[in-house]
Amino acid sequence: MTTKFTATTEMPALFDFNDLEMSIYHWWQDNGWFKPEVNPDADPFVIAIPPPNVTGALHNGHAMFVSLEDLMIRHARMSGRAALWIPGADHAGIATQLQVERLLRSEGTSRQEVGRDEFLRRTWEWKNKYAGRIEDQLRRLGASCDWDRERFTLDEGLSRAVREAFVTLWEQALLYRGPRLINWSPGLQTAVSDLEVERVEEQGHLYYFNYPVKGGGSLPVATTRPETILGDTAVAVHPEDPRYKALVGKMCIVPVLNREIPIIADEYVDREFGTGAVKITPGHDPNDYVIGQRHNLPVINIMNTDATLNANAGPYAGMDRFDARKALWADMEAQGITLRVQPHTHVVPRSQRGGEIVEPLISTQWFVKIEPLAEKALGAVRDGRIKIVPDHFERVYFNWMENIEDWCISRQLWWGHRIPAWYCDDCGEITVTREDPDHCAHCGSSKLRQDPDVLDTWFSSGLWPFSTLGWPEQTPDLQRYYPTSIMETGYDILFFWVARMIMMGLWFTDEAPFHTVYLHGLVRDEHGRKMSKSYGNVIDPIETVDKYGADALRFTLLTGSAPGADLNLAESRIEYSRNFGNKLWQMSRFVWSNLDGYTPRAEPDVAALDLPSRWILSRLSRLMSNVDRLFETYQYSEAGRQILDFMWSEFADWYLEISKNALYSDDTATRERVLDVLFYVVNAGLRLLHPYMPFITEGIWTYLSPDDKPLILASWPVANAAHVDDAAEADFAILTGLVRGIRNARAEYRVEPARRITAHVDAGSHGDLLDAYRGLFSRLCNVSEIDLLQPDSAAPEKAAATVSADVTVYLPLADLIDLDAERQRLGSELDNLSQQIARAEGLLGNENFVSRAKPEVVQRERDKLEALTASRQAVQERLTALAE
């Protein structure tokens, strides 16, 4: 075992992430530090990875979940927990089958031609070739998974778990096979889940026509899908709509087919939409299906699985659904019952994979009676056994679970878990068993046929938290690491995956599969748009890692959004994170270069420290307390931002600069005390940042670690309450306030940086403080002399003043600038501003411009005038201050 990462003797000027990140990663993995056994007797902390599809390449959603989960795992490991992150992949039934079918087509054949056995052989071959690609990409981001425990949803153990779950549900009478309305993909020729359907707003048409009423008269109706008129079994109106009350109970006639259907009243009808009357097609619309059940309406299917119409469509049988739409409408026009067609934006369900319009279709499928499972899942969130972060998603969860429909679990695919059900050709009964049967369980016949369908991918992934640990066997891993701790994933699959894991976990193990659900948002482009190839705004995470390093991308994702909130990802933010990494390396290298053989004390001697040292230790202690509090409430982004602000804005910009006085002095004791503090702060900062930026922090640790223990196994820093020093923070705030004021004055009056100036100080009650830290002003703002004014002394004339607490610093302007030249420059600037203001006022005073220009253009001119006026006032005030 290698406990020290090989490093050069000299710490280089920059961290070469392209050369070192994967070397560090393999060093971690080869030493077994990703395994929970590194803390063998500790309480477990377990995350089961949301299994990526074996077909996929890494995208920003993967980068987000990897960054978040790795942060959680690394923090738990450093906190002494037995941290286990279970990796794996999903067989992704539809997506993978599509890839292999596309490959077969390129070879001039098809899955039907090669047959099921050969197709599955080719699919496993394809999976074995490509499955490792995304896992390698996860490694690029630093995912500290226990790869020895990697699982795949079609491996032998998980397949056994899937079969056990199916058979158990069958034995409990919670499975049934029958006709129901489902999402049908004509292109894929299978039922698909709601997740595999994208509902997109598209421009279509609203078709208005008169439904003939039996006995005379008509009822105006509007529809977006005229072809489904052929499957209508009722027309509905609102029970309180006075326009149509007299028609309720009458019959109307389906156009062309001349089939009689009732006019019914139902509160579902929106009186304001269309005509206020709605055609009801239970066989081809989910809302109509519910209404049909409520009114005991017949269900008529007019469509074949290839989206052509069947015999129930009468003269349109065999026609494509959209061709039938045109033909039927033309025939209705000929009958004189059409009214008008108008453009209409509506939601169109499209297959996520195939792109074609998905049809609601009555189909014989396998279903889970979901209500008993849903009741358990509702109870676990209601009583707090499972917490959802952010908590407003609990309301969404409750709403969905309280209105859940039975779950269609069968898919007409070949790639996946084959349904373990056999049909008997002799007695027609179904045999469901844990082992493949050789005879019918009902009549003993050997004439059995296995169901050709496979299970919905979400069925197997719903078992993921416990099947990955060996269930249904009571394995040592299952006993030690289940239930898991946190399920982290995107909020967009709360229903489709997370809810199913909760239901399945509670049902099969009688325990909640995790105590917390952490939901992250979507990663969008810098303008808030969804990333899409059509927009040309896709940021490839691996290309980003190649350009900026994994740490930069991780830190940007982790600090960019709150739980459940979308992140607008701009490349400039990633570049900023890269720059912060460089700054971290440089400040650490500065400390390393000054140690020169000195071994710092583990704990600085606070009693012997000066004000800046006591201040930075106090600020560090507060930071560590804040970070712990924020981690406890899953506010990782805010914790990361506070760490950055401390390390860059307080430690680097202030303490590091101030420390140079001591480091370059001849006082060994003072120098060593400052080195103790510098080392202590950097050491703590590296440990705080490691879950965010694991590679560069481990690289720095190689040079600055106090022992041979790697940073990945170092302990999480603990705040020292004894370091909190309110007085030191208050006094130091006075000094920094004055420094900022002097710097601002120098910038405002354009005093060249090298010019040394004199400061006259009315120290108020802080004379000793100002006297003690004269050198601080010399280093930080190039003040050559501090002149402490006597009490009641008059303020210098023509001086710039800056105030902090009861301390006022005067900077004589004659010492700062050439007064005549500055007055001349300011005069010219004032003239220029006045001319611009006059032009802006003239434009805004022009009624034609104000009335005809776009509102945003007018507002932009008003904002410009306001800014110019403020600038002119500031210049006038400076001229007044310089007046003779």
C-alpha cells in the first residue's frame, strides 16, 4: 500500500490537472480507500448511485449527481463513517434495444430476422463493449465509488431479486394481466412509461363541428384529433351549463359510422374551452378513460399497434391515423356538419426515444395493484421516516401518490427481465414461479409458453437500494449497509424512480430504503435554457474537464444552486472556479516555500499571537461551525461559497499579505508563530474543500500533510470554540475598514501605486491599536507615515477622509495629486458628462421617440440618463473638495 502520493521535491508553480488528476484517482482506488472497510467499525453511510444507462455518454445531469454524491461520501468518510457508494448501471431496455436495432439495420438485417436469441447475444456483446465507457467518465469526475461492488440491473443477483419481487407480488394477488389504457409507442411497438413520454407544446388545430342529435338538432363540439371521433362513446357537457342542459340524456350520432352515443353531464368539462361540449373517447384519451369508467361507457379501440386504424373505424380501416384524420374531416365537410378549423397550441405526447406521437391505447398488459404499496410509501414520508429535500417536493409527492394509478410493468421488448409467467396451452391458466417450470401448476401439462414481454426498467431499478446489497439473500452487506442513507437524484424523476424505490423498499424489506431524498435541479445554459443540440448550447462535461479540470467543474456545479433549484451553467463560472483552484495552489505554495524545514505546531499558541493571527483563527472557527450547520441542512452550495470567500477574500487577501511582515523579519519566534497559523489555516481549508475539489486538495496535501495519511482519509476539521475572539474581529474590522478607505481614495484620485503617502489619523478611542499596527498600513496601502492627531485637533484642509468606527484617516490631497492637473481633468470630464446628459434629455423629451420606440429602448435611455446624472454629481463634489 502506498500511503504517500509520489510528488516532486519542489512544489511546481501550478497544478497540472491533465497530468495528475487520474494519477491521483488510481492511487486512491488502488489503495482501497473508496471502500467502507477503511473505517471498519464505524456507523455506515451509504448511497446507491442512480444507475446511468449503459447506452449513455456523460452529460451535465450525470456531472451534477456525481459531484453531489461524491461530496456527501467524502465528507462522511472524513467524518469517520463507513462510507459506501455503490456504483452500477441500468440495462435501459428501450434505449439499449434501439441502439442494437440501429446497428442491425446498418448491417442490412433486423431483430425479427435474426431472432430473439441472436438479438440478445448481440445486445450483450454491445453492452460489454460500451458499458465501461460511462463508468470511466465518472472516474474522471472523481467518483469515489467502491467499484468492487459495482452492479448491473441484468446481472445474476439483481435478476434473482427481480424475479423474487414479481413472484411475491403475484402470490399476494397484487399482479394482474388485463386490458387498460396505456401509453403506446407505434414506432417502438411497446408500452412506455410516463417518463419515456415528452409532452411538448406544439402548434396544431382545433376542429369545430356539429354532433348530430337524434331526433333533430345538433351539439357543437371541438377536438384536436378528429380521427378519434370514430371511437367516441359519449359527448359530455357541464351539468350546470344552461346552453346544453336540455340535451343531457339524449343521444347523438357518430358521423359516418351512424352509431348512437349518449349526451352525459360531468363536472370535468371546462365550459370556457372550445364550445363547452367535449367528445369522450375512453379508448384513446386518459381523461376520457376516467370519465368513461365513471359513467360505465364502453371502450372502443379504433387503432392498430402500428397507428393504422382497425375494423372499428369502418371505411377508414387500414389508413394511417393522420391520413384518416384528413379523410374523415373531408367526409364530414361533405355532410355539412363541420364549422371551422383554427390554429391551436396544445400539448403533444411524443416518445422520448422514437420521437413519434405516443397513442393512448387500450392494451392487454401486466399491472401492479399499486394502492397498498402507495399507502406505505405515503406513511413513511408523512411520519418523517423519509425526508425530502427541499421539503416543498413533499407536497408534490403526496399529490401524486394519493392519485396514483395501477402500474403497467410489461414492455413489448426483448432486452430486459423476461416476465416469469408461463401460459398453458391445455388449460389456459398462468404459472408464475421462482424457477423455470416444466409443467403447468394447474393441470400438469408440459405445453407451456413463457410470456414474450419484459419488465419495465423501473421495476428492476425500483429494487436498486437493496437488490445491489444482495437481497433476497440476507447477505453480510445487506445486513450491514441497508437501509441506505441518502438517495440523491434529479427532481424530474421523483415519481418515476424515487417513489417506486420507496414503495418497493417498504413492501419487500419493511424498512424505508433511505432516510433522505435529496433532489437536485436541472443544469441549464447561462440564459436558463435547457441544453439542446438544436440550441447549440450543450456543454460537454468531459470536454470541460479536459479544458479546466474536474475540480473546476465540480466546484461550479456544487456552489451554483440550492437543493431542487435549476443551475444556469456558464463557462465563465467554470473558469472562475479554475482560477480559485489556482489561487488555492498559490497560497499553499507560499506557505510551503516558507516552512524551510520548520515543522509547525499542531495547534497555534493563541495566547502568544498578534491581532491578525487571532482574527484569522476566529474567522476560521466560525467558518467551520457554519459549514457543519450548512452540511446538516444540505446547503452544500452556500457552504462552498463561504469556504471560497474565507480562503480567498480573508485568508489570501488579508492574512497572507499581513503575514509577510513577520515572515521576512529576523524574529524567529514571531516568524514561527505566524507559520503555525498559516499552516493551521491551510490544513483546515484543504480538508473543508476536499469534498468539493478532491484532486487539487490532495495534490497540495502531498506537500503540506502533517503525516503520511492521505487527505481522502484525513479527519473532518472541528471548530475550536476557544479560537472565537469577538474583540479581535471587531478591532481587525476597524483596521481593514481604514485600509479599504485609503485604497478607495487612492483609486478615486488615481494615485499611482508606488507613491507613498502620509495619513493623519484621529484615532478616537483606538490610539493604541493604530499605533501598534502602523506597519499594516505601510504594506497594504503604501502609507509612509501615520500621524496620530492630538485630541481636538482641527482636521487638515483639502483632505480625503475615510472613517471606520470612531477612527478617521485624513489624506491631504496636495500629497496625493497635482491639484491643478486634477481640477483640469475633472472639468473636462464634467463638460463631457453634461453634453451626454443634454443629448439624453433631448431624446427623452422627444414625444415621437418616447411613443414609437420599444419600451425597453426607452427604459434603457432613462437608465443611462440616471447613471450620467449620478456621475456628474460625483465629479462636482470632487471639484468642490479641490476648490481653492
